[in-house]
Amino acid sequence: MTEGWIKIYATRNIAEASILQGMLEENQVPVQVMNKLDSSYLNFGDIELYVPAHLAETAKQLVAASLLN
């Protein structure tokens, strides 16, 4: 992972990760998705969302607001 990026969210739901990625990008927050799900057993590992450190707090607030809706 690139230095200066912070993990702000982890899920096992591929659709949820994709929706959150799109929402962050729409709000001009660069996001990197790291899929650590096991390809054989989807209950092992997570899909992690990373954003630049200086945007982490904004991204966390956007994700929290999105999950409330």
C-alpha cells in the first residue's frame, strides 16, 4: 500500500465496498480498494478501503453518513 494512505473501512460485502468507493470518488476523495477476500472461502478476509491520510476524517464522515441512509 502506498505510504500516506489510511484504511477507513473494511467489509466482506463486495457490493457495499463498490458503492462506498463510488460515493467517495463522487465527493472527490481518491480511494484505493484492496480485496483481501479468500477466493475459495469468502468468509475469510476483508475488502478494505484506503484514502489519503489528509482526507481520512472527511472520508469517514462520508461513509458514516452513507451507511445511515
